[in-house]
Amino acid sequence: MEFKVGSKVFYPSHGAGIIKREKEIEFNGEKKKYFEFELITNPLSISTPVDNVENLGIRPVLPVKKIEEAIKILKKTPTIDPKVKDFNMMLKMFKDLEESSELGASIQIIQYCNYVKKVREKEGRLIPITIEKQLEDAIKNIIGEMAVSGGTTLETASKKFTQITGIEANVKKE
């Protein structure tokens, strides 16, 4: 896909936003064109070399109807056993899913984290902060993409996410 200023994009590990502007930066005597991204859930602006965009997994945001249709699965199947008992292996699995930048990966992370939380609550064990953070980030990524795609606020997208999935969410810009 050919990106340009104004393109609505999803940037893995940073979330959804738009390409705010194109600029030229000189580094080590070499000038390169960069895109500057304005992200909906992150106060930082991020610049990336134009010729490196596709290598980073940056993709166009999905149509809001497609996102809404995909997340319906979370109401029917809010948990899935990740079938990984080693916690470090599970974290690596989450990292690999995140890097794929696919909507389905965020949905899987939510299902896996919900499963871990459910099992640990049943056993009377603490829920690791990393599980809570992964869950929060996956929800935030989906809601951010819904907001950017639909041209709406995070508050409106959060309410829609909760309505569709039954999962309480209230995402705000950090």
C-alpha cells in the first residue's frame, strides 16, 4: 500500500493514528524522508523512514464495520487456553502476536489473558501485572483502531467495544 500524509494507519506496538506529515531528516550526513505519525492513544509523535514503513508491519486501519464484526467473537468466546504453561513462553507468544499487527492477534491476546486471569482468580492467585498490561494494550489497540477508522473519539469507540464484546473498557489518550 502506498501511504501518504493523512493516511489512517495501525502501527504495531504504538496503535492507530494518522500520518501527520512528511519531513526530511539528516542523520550522519544522509538525508532521508520520514513520516511523522500522530497516534490516537499515545501522546508521542513517532517518525519513521518512509522506506521502512512496510518492514515495520504498519498497515492501513481496517474498516470500522470489519473490526466490529471481528470483535463479536469476544462475547461468545472471551477466553481461550493458550496451552502454554511456562510464563516466559507465554510472554514471548504475546510479543509475537503483537508484532504481527493483525486485529486477530489482539483478539487472541485478550482471550488468552482473560483465560489466565480466570484460572488464577479461581485458584486464589494474584494476576501478574504483565497479563493485565497485555490485556489493556490489546483492548486499547482495538479501540484506537475503531476510533481512527470511524473518525470518532476514544470514548465513543470504548462504549461501542463494551457494547459489542461485553468487556468493560474506557480507553483514554495517555
